Amino acid sequence: MTFEEEKIVQKWLHSLSGLNAETKKMFGCYCLYCDGQAVGWIHDDVLSLREVGLDYLPEDIRRPGKEDKIKELVIPLDYADAEWLPKAVQDTADIRKGKRRNQI
């Protein structure tokens, strides 16, 4: 991990310090886990959070359309300290856990 990568990953993790969040390096970026659920990716200086229908995110966070193959919200590093970010990550994990339970 380069110094710049480490600094960016640590900034994202610092903003999520109240959560059970961790990263694992894979495919050239870092998979973000919350409560054991893969909720997104940290790559370059963005967090790609899985789209699960959260309605309280800022308008400038682009939501994927039906035609988009990748269903993720691209969140720039400028939002690393946003008040809503930890809630969005936790809610994504909770929703994904619920979906997984329903699939079993």
C-alpha cells in the first residue's frame, strides 16, 4: 500500500470509527465491510457504496440508473467527514444482512 493509498483509506475508516468497519485489499482496491457485510469499495479517492435505496443522501450523489451495470453510489473524499456517512454505511450493512436472511 502506498502512503497516499494508506492515508485515503485511513481517512475513510476514521470517519466510520464508531462502526464495526474494516477493509480488505482485493482487485487493486479496498473492499469495505461493515458488520461482516461487503458494503462498498474504496478506490482512488472515492467510496463506492452499494446502492440499497437510501433516500437521505445529498442530491449531488449520483444514483445509478436502471441501465447501469454497476449499482453503486460514488461518494467523493470530500464527504468523508459528512454526518450522514456512518449512517449510510450502517444502513447499507443492515439492509444487506436483511436481504441475505431472506435469501436463505
